Amino acid sequence: MEEPRRTGTRYLAVAALLLGYGAIAACSGGSVKPAAPSPGLGTLPPSAPAARNTTRTPGTGQQTAGIKLTAVPRPDGSFDVTENLLLPEATDILPLQVPATGEHLPGMMARTTPRVTNLKVVADNQSVPLGSTTLTASDYIPLTVAATRIQLTYRLSGSTVLASPSEPTRAGAAIRPLTAGAENTLPTDLTVTSGLLNAVCPLLTETRCAVGDPPHLAIRSGIPADKALVVLQLDLPR
């Protein structure tokens, strides 16, 4: 007898719920709609597409305006140099200037005659025809296109003074970007690939511009282009 009573009670409860729901729906005129589900704790807004950066200097990964110079010392005191220049605005003429003579430079104090040979210029991936590939003084090079990305490769010689006959590999040398006059405030990074012992920037207020310790010595980064004249003390490769 107990089990039939329980079953009857459950049927009555279900019937009452159905009657109640029908009454609510009738009073509301059928306007009750299901509510939108609330976002869960793990719900995230859709992410914005990543911005594309298209300002890169070929071969360097350079993304901001500036000059990057890499100098490879040679046993005779010359340097194989690569300059990558990224300008904030396009130009169709490129001013060039060789490094200063060492006559009045600390660590050198001897007259030098800097000379650039084997000069090659690429502007926005187009080779620029040159009247001469040798440079001994300031000059201007007209570009075939108005360009923002410019690469120079060349051999710099005559800018090095040997320390003494007893130390034939110890030398002082002056380097600066040929393109330093393109935009005076451009941040400039200079890298010497081997043998660097010290670096002095005579145009800066704080003239010692070497950072780190040998054999991992480097030159301070971000030097303004118009002050990026650097006197190196280095051991030349044998």
C-alpha cells in the first residue's frame, strides 16, 4: 500500500508544476523569452589581428630609422664596411663623407688620409650606378629612385695608425658612417667584429663610448649620427 501512495504523490506534484507554468505563460501573453546565457569565466573577447610591420632594411631586420655600421678589420689596418641606412623619409640624393683625419684625435694624434674604394650602393633593392667607386672627400650621390632603405659596402683604408713597430698588430683607427650627414639625429650603431680594446667618441660629452670588457667589448649604441665619429684601439688580425 505504501508504494502506490508515493507514486500517486509524485504524479500530483508533476501535474501541479505543469498547471503553474501554464498559468504564468497565459498571464504574460507569450512574451517570456529565454535569456541569453551569461559568459563564463573562461570567455575571452576576440583578439585583434596582429599588426604587420613592413619597415625592414633588407638583410638586417632593422625596423626603425637609423644607421647600422659593421666594420671587419683586416691585417693591413683597412676595414671591410657595410652600412645600412633607414631614413624616416625618402630621398633622391645621398651625401657622403669620409672619416676625419687622425691628426687631432685622441689615441691617434697622427695625420691620416682616409680613402674609400670598391664602393657599392643599393637603394630600395636597386643598384645605384656610380661615376666612381673611390671616395677621398665629401660628395653627393644621386639615387635612381627616391629611397628610404640604402645599403653601402666598401673598403676603408688610410684611417689607421700602428701603435709602434714593436707591436705591429696594435693600432688606432677612426671610423664614422659615410652616411652620417643624411640625417644628423639618426641613432647610429657601430660594430667592430674583432680585436676591439677601447673606443672613444670625441664629439660626445662623455667621450669614452666602449661598453663591456674585452674580448666582448662593444661600442655604445644609439649615438646621434652627427657625433658618430669613433676612435678605436684594437688588435689587428694576423
